[in-house]
Amino acid sequence: MGTFAAYVLLWRGKLGADSIAYALMNTVGGVLGGAASAYYGAWPSVASNLVWAAVGMQSIAAEVHRRMRCRRFGVA
């Protein structure tokens, strides 16, 4: 549900594709989807959801790094 909500908010212009909120919603959605899939023993789905969460975490790290670099060099 979290990944769907993130997509809808992106589509409606409420979130940006490079926003931390969007990446966080996808990360949490991936982790929760992976946990639910593990509970039911759907291992291929566990793997794909954890990859989805990893992509979200990488997006968060990249955006935080970009913001820190902008502050350091005074770029808007």
C-alpha cells in the first residue's frame, strides 16, 4: 500500500521523484511487503520487495548526499 500511495502522490504532483518522502515511502513499503511475503513463504516476492527497499534506501542516501553537498558549496 505504501508504494502505491507514493506513486499516486507522485502522479498527482504532491511529491517529487527526488524527494526523501517518496523514497522513504517506497523503502517502508518494500520492507513491509517483504515481511508479509516472508510470513506466507512467498520467497521470490520477498526478494523483489527487499530489492525495492534497497533501491529506496539508495535513493535516500543519494538525496541526503546531494543536499549536504549543496549546503557545503552554497548551491541552491
